[in-house]
Amino acid sequence: MPPAPSARGTVPFGAYKTWYRVTGDLGSGLPPLVVAHGGPGSTHDYLLAMASLAEASGHPVVHYDQLGNGGSTRLPDKGADFWTVRLFLDELDNLLRRLGIDDGYVLYGHSWGGMLAAEHAAGRPAGLRGLVIANSPASYPLWLREMKVLRAQLPPGVDETLRRHEEAGTTDTDEYFAAMRVFYDKHVCRVDPWPRDFFASFMEIHHDPTVYHTMNGPTEFHVIGTLKDWGVEDRLADIDVPTLIISGRHDEATPATVQPFQDGIAGARWVVFEDSSHTPHLEEPERFTEVMTEFLAGLADPAGAVAGRNGLAASGSAGSVAR
């Protein structure tokens, strides 16, 4: 179980509200770790285990639900013109300001949240002290190209079933769901059964797919939403803070989709979790905590930060440093 929150509530965001949860003391003197979840259209739940980093590292941890999902304002009648990258960048800026932490924070973005975090960091906000891009592609065109590769490697008949339903527009059927699970169990979360927090986020998307279906599509691998042509490759050279990149050996975010982060962000360190797919924090929690606490400690130690940015920190037996 994650530790109990020290605070939680909502902050106003224009006419709407953004839900947040804090673990630890925002007045501790250490920059809080702000966690941006994936989707878009998921919730913080599947990342809640990261709350334990507050005790392990001393850095308070801030989770939040992006607008349209979880505890934040739901807007099921809003169209595609409302759900934009700019909206979620503005929401993040607003949250940081409302919580009074915009003068010093570390940003962790998972999957879509990693792309959002990279776009945020490229703006060179004065208070950003470090960046973690976890299990994220640098662009959706790259992602879609690699999805074809991963789908072709599924057991015989699975991809054919998926394509038949995608072409017919019947992605809400039980047969499509069963075929989808084959991909998810291999490339999204390899823990069996799925952890409760992961399942909670999955069901949140199922019950209110407004944002996910609009911006992404019906599944991780069938991206037909408004983000299908979006990427952050041309923004990466503008990122100038210590950066940790995380991916799993079996990740749907394949090495080809992650490589631009390594190539484009000066001094970025890339750690591959050998026994994980898209959720190393659930699949290899002990190793994940070790990697994250090492990175956070390095931010307070100039020598450690330099080592981390040059990929020199020890990788340990359960993960490797990609160069």
C-alpha cells in the first residue's frame, strides 16, 4: 500500500478543477517530484506506488489527474478542438503555481506524460531542476511504425482479429478486448494479475474514454486520434536540465521510439529495465526505487548530477544503461 497522503484536494484551473495528491512535506527544502500520468485520458492511480519515493528519497511526491479524468473536472461534451497539448501544458503550469512549487521541482512524465514533460521542459521553466521521461515515444509517427512491428510478432491470428474489428469499427466488442489483452499483457504490464492500481486506471479510461478516444484512439496500438501526427523531436535540444530516460526491455515504447530522447537531450542517461515492459515501477519496483533515488540524490550533488547526465552511474544487475 502507498503511504497516506499529507494533502490532497483540487486547485482551480479557469472554470475547472485539477485534482492533486501530495505525499511528504512540500516545505522539506527538497524539490517535489511531480508525476504526470499517461493516456492522455488516464489517471494517477497506476502510478500511485511512486508515493513511496517520498520516504525513500526525502523528496515530496505530487500526483495529479489531468483534466477530463479521475478527480479532476469531467467534460464529456467537449470536442477535439478543446483537448489539446496546450491545454495540458497550461494545466501543469497552473498546478505548479497554485501549489507554490514552480520555483523548484522535478518532473516525471510517463508515456504520453513523458512527451508532455519534454515539451514543458523545452520551454526552460526557471524552477525545473530535473526531468524523468519514462516509457515514452518521442513521436506518435514513430510509435505507430513500431506498433506494426510489435503487432506482427503477436501469436498467430491475434493481429488479424484486431485489424478486422478496427476496420469494422467494432473495437468495443469482447473479441477485440480479448485480443487487445494479449498485446497489453506482453508490452504494457507483465504482472499477472494486473495490480489493483493499474486496473483502476484502465477502468477509469473504460468508463470515461472522452480524452483517450479523442486524442489517442481505442487502444495503445491503434492511434487514430488528434495526436497521431504529433511529436517532440524538434524540441529536445532545448532541454537543459539533468534528464533520466527510462524504458523496459519488452516495452511498447521500443528503443526506436525512445532513441531520439537520448540523441536530442544533452547528457541524458537512459536506463533499460530488463524484466519490464511499459510499467517498470510495477514490474521491477525495487530496482525502480533504486534508480529514481539515485537520480534524485544526484540532483542535490553537482558531481552526481554530472555523472548521471553522462550515463556513468552504476546500472545494477536488473537494468542496463543504454548509450
